[in-house]
Amino acid sequence: MNDTFITALNTQKATQNWMDVIADNMTNVYTPGFREKQVTFRTFLGGAISDDYEKKVGQGKSTPGTANSNLFLEGKGFFLTKRADGKSIYTRLGDFIFDNEGVYKDKNGNTVQGYILNDKGEIMQGTKAITSDLYQETAMKGGALDVPTTNIKLWIDPNNGKYLGKYDDYEIKGDGTIYGKADNGKKSVPLYRITTRNFHNAAALYEIKEGQFIETAESGKPLLGCGEIRSGLLELSNADFKGNISYFQMAKLQLEVTNKLISTNKELLQNAMQLVGS
């Protein structure tokens, strides 16, 4: 026979956790790069309990960034960055900047990863060139590319103030190619291609810090990303404010019913104790 009091207590705890997650989603609805948390429930003889939440992987809206180095990834996938220890970190938040040494980094100090290109814009694998068509075809098929990535670096020559000593400016195109610009834009040279990654089960990535994810056995190995990159923009939260209001109302009703059940059980227990003591 099920104990209704224990059932109610378990459900109350799970509902309170649900409401906390919903409140966090609503608070961060305008936080760049925030991923909405989604709570799932499972039931057993002792009531409902919440599983570990998952992250909503859908895309958020774009918003103007603070520099051309900021990036917005339209479509599926993640930017690939690396920590100082070489660990791969995946993120949707492209709040990237070039530091004082010209290294492309996020605000946590992780380095943005890319491929070195030749003057034709082809990815270099040692002395072998990989065409853009082959790269795109592999990405569209959900494949991987066995080419090591590198830190992106556009150092400024103190003698003439130019990027890499010869470029007046840089430009980031939709395919992630970074071009060095010279001669008032007449000269455009491909330098790097920003690396993006995708996963068969992106929702199973593990979040080690807000907006920063690492792969897991459930997510699968990283594949080539195929989203379009837009310079000068950032991705806002993908949290659905109206949807979370509806969830909050549902959770509130569930909590009210559960609290009433707990209160009723307490009253019954008190009445029973009084009868035993009389």
C-alpha cells in the first residue's frame, strides 16, 4: 500500500525544483548564450521525482555585439574553443575578442579554434589542401574532418600598427573565413577558418560552466558544424518566456495540490494521536 504522505513529500520536492529551474529560465531570458533548462519527471511507487534537467538546444535570437570579433552562429552547432590544458570546450556564445597579443579568445580565456588556410582559402592539412567544397560536403553529411585545429592569432605589428604586419583590417565571412584586408580593401587574403562542431545528440552535452559544454558518451563524438557565421552579432538566450510562464502556472497548481495533501495528512495524523491519547 502506498504511503500518500511520502508520495506528497516527494512530489513537493520535485515541484519546487521544477519551479526553481523555471525561475532561472525566466530570469535569463535576455542573457546572451543562455540555454533553457528543461526538467523531466519520472514516477515510482513513492511519488514523482525530477530527473537531471536537459538543455534546450534550439537557437536564440541575434543581438548586436560590441565588436566585429563577436560571432553569431545561425543554425545547429557550436564554436570550438580550448582551455589552457587543451580541453575542448563547446559554446554558442561568440563573445570573442582579440587579446593584447592578437590571440582570438572568449571572455573566459579559452582560445577560439580554426584551420590555417592557403591563399586560395583551402584548409591546409600539412602540405595537403582540402577544398571548401569537400569541407562543406563532409559537414552536410554529418561527418568529421581529421585536421588539427590551431589558435587564431592576428597580432599587430607595433612598427606600423597593421595586423600581422601587413593588413589594415580583417573581415569574417559567413563560412567562418577570416580575411586580412589591405590596400583600402582591394586586397583580401584568407587566413583562418573558424571551427564549428555539431553532435548527433547535442542535448546530452555536459555544461561545466554557464554556456560552456564538453562532450559525453551520450552526445557522441564531435562532427563538422554547418551553420552560417555572422560577424558583429551575439546569440541571446533561447528560453521561451511565454512557455515558461505556462510551466510555472502548472507547477504552482501542482504544488498547491501537493501542499493540500500534506496538510490533510497532518490533520489526520493529529486527530489519530488525539484519539489514541484520550
